[in-house]
Amino acid sequence: MIEGLQRKKVVVVGAGWAGLGATYHLAKQGYDVTLLEAGPYPGGLVAGWKTAGGRSVEAGIHGFWYPYRNIFSLVNELEINPFTTWTRSSQYSPAGLEVESPIFQDCPRLPTPLGTFLYTRFKRLPLIDRLSALPLLYAVVDFDNSDEAWRRYDSVTARELFKQFGVSARLYRESFEAMLLVGLFAPGEQCSAAATIGMLYFFILAHQADFDVVWCRGTVGEKIFRPWVEQIEKAGGKLLANKRVTDLIVDSTNRATAVVCNGNEVIDADAVIFAVGITGMKKIVANSSSLQAREEFRNVNNLGAIDVLATRLWFDRKIQIPLPSNACFGFDTTTGWTFFDLNALHDEYKDEQGTVVEADFYHANQFLPLDNKEIIPIVQQYLTTCIPAFRGAKVIDSSVIRLPQAVSHFAPGSYRNMLPAKTSFENVFMSGDWIINRHGSWSQEKAYVTGLEAANLVISQLKEGKPANILPVEADEAHIQVGREINKAVRQIGKSILPNFWLP
């Protein structure tokens, strides 16, 4: 802990997983930490709030997968119990039920990815199509999350990757692209092959149990962030809402000395951590002469984000929904969506007389301009296609939340414009699910991990406090490790005797 009155001042920008993670650890180490949030409350995309009628809503439902080791460790440290038990999930198309997943950790463990494919219950997809994925295992082995691998695969689209490795058209359409639409939130021709392999490996392919998931028993804001913020404040951290960062003040030694909020409010800093999404970072850069002077920050404008539509419907009757979490594809060419039985997942709705469903749409560009009265019938029609009992039900209340440019878009070629944790400023650091790091995690887990990594960089820079303990992703299974070592050796030999056919 840092003793005395001269505590080092750290400003963290953005109160999502990354920002809260960095703030919490630094506050525990005795730093004078100020967390700035542009909105009225912490949480960003996972913040929750109440409707006029007092019902809970949030900006989409977020799962917590088996490999979220650091988030689960945090929850244990906070001594809270926010999660459901492990749940099964299913997948629908306009033709009906397509896939059901078991709880993989309850099945006898098999080598990756054999268990994933063997235990998943495909209803329509023929075995011959599933077998066409086998050549793709080379790409899984070849992509080791290194900088070299990212640069090699990032300029290729996911669609090109699957086609190059002989994945059947039906397997691509009904399985891989369906995963991309709800995992990277975009169709295959708009997704980087590097991000695709990285995401699929972390959530599905690395270990049999990785696809197992729990859900928050209410909004993440209520169940996790509220008690977390209380602990941050007890540790001495300060959270200031409605503070929109507009610039940095930088001295002649290449150090940020203060953060400027709302155009004129100056907050002194010995170090700064940015913990905002791509869209938020672009807004900050647009207003900041200090950041605009650096090419790395100007290049952030080459990155993009994806529109999300989050809807919540209250129906007048009980409807039997076989499994609590469901992903859907084929309803719109470039849009994936999910729906959740909140009676089964959220404590608030366990005793509800009717049915409460959350339906979230990703890459939802075409839906955002519609009026709520146009959106709700579309959602009910889609639900009815999956589960016919929704046809006669009446919507008695609803919530529609439009989230333009809300989630990171890992487009082909985007890697070159992403920022690493260390910037060209000596004491300014980055965090978030879109920055470059080598941990191997994705989504909320990556955001939280990068927040801890940024806190550790501050501790290294300011030379006070103990670094956070970051749990690594589970080690690759033995056959994958051996395959990667062989592939690496062959690739090194090939470099000396063969031309390089990969485009840079």
C-alpha cells in the first residue's frame, strides 16, 4: 500500500469491465484513483436500469463462459453470488430447432475438438457436412495468437478462410456463420479470419467445457457492478459520472499531466488509463488535439463498431421455452439474434404470471430506424417461428433499446489499427476488448483482463504497489501443443527454402 499524503493520482476513463477492473486493483494498492464515466452510471454496454413501470432492463444479455477464469475469481473475491447454474442452449433457424448443446463438463472428456462435435446434438446437419470442418484444424494449430499469426490471418475474411479449407457451404451457412453472427456480431465476409479463429478457439475449440455458460440472475449492473463499485469506493476509489473526456494535457517530457472533461474541467493525473470501446475512443480522439497529434490514435478512426438492438417483451401467458438461452440464424441475411427465457434466468421474473423474453439482434442496422410499434411484431413473429406457442400470446409490455455502434467490429485488416496497452505517451495506457494483447481471452473476460494489465503497467511505471495476479487461459491440450511445435518448426524450415505465398 502507498502511505502518506502524496498518493499517486491515476485517472481511468470508462466504467465498464476494463475500467472497473483497473480502478479496483489500483485503489486496493493505495493509489488516488478517479474513474470517469461519460454516462449517468457505470457499466457501459452491460449497465442496467428500470423502466417507467419499475421493471429491470439492460442493453442486451451477456453470458459468462467456462474460460472466464478471472471474472469468476473476481466474483469470489467480492463474495457475491450473481450467476445461474450452468445452462444448456439451443439454436434455431426458420426451419425450426437445429442444434442442442449439453453441459459439456458433465460429459466424459475427449480431446479437443472431438468432444465438442461429438456431444453437440445436430438435428439436421448431415455428418458429411460436419466432417468437412476437419481440414480447418490446421488453421487452428497454425494460429497461435502471436503477432505474426494475427498479421498473417487478419487480412483474410472468415468466409475466405472457410472456403479455402474446404468447409461445405451448408456447414458454413448453418454453423460457422451462425456462430459469427452472435460471436463476432457480423457475417463472415465482414469478419477477420484471425479474430474468427481466436474467438472460436477461446469459446468452443480449445477445451471441451469451454462452451458451458452461466448467466446473471438479474442485470449485470445490479448483480455485479453495484457491489463492485461499493468495494471500489470502500478502497478509496472515486467514480464520477457524466464526465465526458475531451483532451489530455501533455508536458514536454511526453507525459500526460491531466485529463480534461467536458471541455474545461481539469483532473490532475500521474497516469491515465483509457477503458472505453472503439466508438467512445473515436469520440475522445475527435475532440482531443493531444491525441490527434499521434498517428496511432488517428488510426483508431479506421476501426468500426456494430449496431445492436436489445428488446424485452412481457407476454400475458406462460409459454414453454425448452432451453433458457437460444441463438438464431437465417432470419435475416446479415443479422444474428438470440433470445432468453428470463423466467428461468432472472430472479425477478421467476414468479411472473406471464413470460418474459429478451431478444437481442446483432448487426441490426436495418432494424434501428424502425419505430417500436414496428419492431415488436417482428420480434414476436420470429419467436413464433421458433416456438409456435408465441403466436397467440399478447405483448403486455415491452422495452426496445437501440445501441448504434455498440460492439467492437473485428473487420478484415483491422489489426494494424488496433492499439496495444502501451501507447507512445510514457504514462497513458489502453484497455478494452478491442486492444492488442496476448492473453488469448475474448469479450468481457478480455476487457477485464486488459484492465488488470493496464493497472499493472501503471504500477510498473509509478513503481508503487503490487501487480494484479492475472490467471492465464487454460493451457492448450497436449496434441495441440505438439501440433503447434511441429508446425512452427516446419514453417521456419519453409521460410529458408520456399517462397512466402502469404500476403503480408
